[in-house]
Amino acid sequence: MSKANFLSASGIRIIFTVILFSTISIACYAQQQTSDVGNFYPTLDAYAAKENSSLSYLGKGRKSTKKWRKEAKGKLQELLAFNPAPAPLNPQILETTKRDGYTQYLVKYNLNALQQTEAYLLIPDNLTKPAPAVIALHDHGGFYFYGKEKHTLINNQPVILKDYIQNLYEGRTYADELAKRGFVVLCPDAVYFGSQKLDPVQTSPNNAKAYYNNASEDESEDIKAYNKFASAQEVPMNKTILTAGTTWLGIIAQGDRVAVDYLLSRPEVDPERIGSIGLSLGGLRSTYLFGLDSRIKTGVVAAFSTTYQHMLKEHARHTWMMYVPQQYEFLDLPDVASLNAPRPLLVMNCKQDKLFNIEGMQAAEQKLNSIYTHMGAAGKFKCNYYDVPHSMTIRMQEDAFAWLEKWLK
């Protein structure tokens, strides 16, 4: 064998050995990497496993559903830790727009003694008696400039909003579709979005500069700059909320419950037929509103169903708005949804969702199915899977509409 051929063969053997060793090392590393937090996972998992979901309906010794519900809701309210001084609603109608099949009202009302919000109220044409109503809860999506407008039609939509609605909702503002089908619909802004968004002028100069340095005369570019600014401010916002002794989700949930108060103030609404629906953060909001408020008769949760056990492993990368200290000790996420059981609940999961793993979705489904079965109401819980990314497609919307019509009409 020539020297050149020998070196060539040796080189190939060396390269093959390096590749093989690297492949084995990567495989071993992948097996060890069981969590987004790496070597910290075993400690945190062991601590969480010590005692969790102690107030789940599936816990031992549950004899009275009524007693369980009262205790679990009370504990959740305590953990959410937001009980502001109340205030009269003092509702105002800011704008009125006639649309095809319904009238859209931009309304404003008090959430408590310190906060107000705006919402779109959609009233179907030709109502002759009180109608079923739905609270449509907007998503997060890193899009803070708008809230309710992400699923409610507005005039002169900027391109960035049109693209957003196309991406998450296949181009349809589903709240308007519900109104066309005879539902009174209320679409409130959550704190930090839309009419309740963070005002850069009132933040510290260094923080405000981050927005103003990127502001643009182009509307879509300016909105993009604002969204980037607000995203960066979530960290100091949540630190401040926790320091103040409350929780972000507690603030949101309190506002969503006042939305029910507002609906009940409207003569067009049948108080015995109110539902909730939402995608992503809206799905989380719908989970808590459905679980906490007995005035909600049916709920729809889209693309926000998992267990905390699976979030401990991976995907604990969501907005700061969703975390409630110590909640897992008492109630897992599906346990929150169960607090209004056996009232009807539809969960819609996206198989290609990068925010949750399929095992977490299935674990939540199994828990809720067990709870509804134990209550003798298996037919009132349904969980659908769709082979799509994180979204609420038109097919999902249609399934949700059918569910709402079944239980509210």
C-alpha cells in the first residue's frame, strides 16, 4: 500500500472514530438533559413531588363535592392574592358601529377602585328576549399593543394586526362570527394589553428610551417596536407585582370576573346562559374564569392545557402572567378547570404546539376525564386534538361554536 493511500485510510478511520464518539456523546447528553433547567431539575422535581395537588377532586376522602369546591376555590383565591377595593361599574359607551348582523359597542367600565378597562360589546340584531352570551378572552402572542382587537373586527386594521389574525385565527375574528350566530359577546382588554397597556412615558427614562429609539412613522413598525418594549418590561413588571404582594394572574382573573358583572348588567343577556372562550393566554384566562366563577355555565379552552409536572420538565417559558406561587401544592392546572365541574368543558389541543408537549396535554385530559367520570358527567367533558401549530383555526372555531350552541342554546 502506498504511503498516500495508507494516510488516506488512516484519516478516514480517525474521522469515523471522532464522528462515532461525538454521536454517542450527544446521545448520552440528550438522555441526561431531561429538563430546560438541566441539573437543577432533579432538586426542583423532588421538591414539587413532595406534596402536590392536595386539593384535587381526585384526592382521597372526597365526600362532599360542594365542600371540596368551596375549599379549593377559597385556596385559589388566596393564592391569586388580588382583592382590590371594589367600585361601581359606571359603564360608558365610547363608540357605536353598525356591522353586518350585529352592533359593535366600544365600552368602558371600572374593574375596581383603581383600574378601568375597555371592551367590545357585540349585540346581535333583532333580539326579542335575553340571549346567550360569551366572554371572548384575547391571547398574548407577544402582541401587547392590542388586546380585544386580536379577535374582534376593527376598521382600518394595520398590516401587522391582519397578519397576526391570519396566523393565529386563519384570518377570522371569531368574536364577530359568534355575534352573527346570535350570541351577545364581550371582549375585554386584560391588564397590560390594549386600553390597559403600559405607557412608555410613565416608565423610567432608560426603559422608555428602548421604545422611542425604535419608534417609526410606519404604523406596523411602530407597533412592533412597542411590542418589543413591552415584552422586555414583563420582567420588572412581574417583580414589582410580586413585591406588592399579589400575582399577575390574580389581577387578570379579577378583571375577567368583573366582565361577568358587566354582562349581567345588560338587559340583552340571559344570566343563566353565559360561557367563556379563549386561545393561549385567553385559554388560561378561560380556565380560571370557568373554574372560579359559577356564573359561567360552559367553558372552551384552546391551546393551553397541560400539567405542571410536564412544565417542570420543559416549556416553562411562558409569559410571567401565568405563574402563581405555591399553586401546584394545592391545585394543578387541570384541577383549576375542574372547579366548575360537572358543567360542560371543551379543551382543544394543537399537536404541533411548541409551547406544550403532547404528554402534558394528554395528562391534563386524563385528569379532567377522571374527574368528570367520577362526578357521573363524562359526556360533559370533551378534549379534541388538531394537527396544527399553536392557533385557533377555523375548524377549531367551528367546533367551539357547536359546543357553545349545544350548551347555551
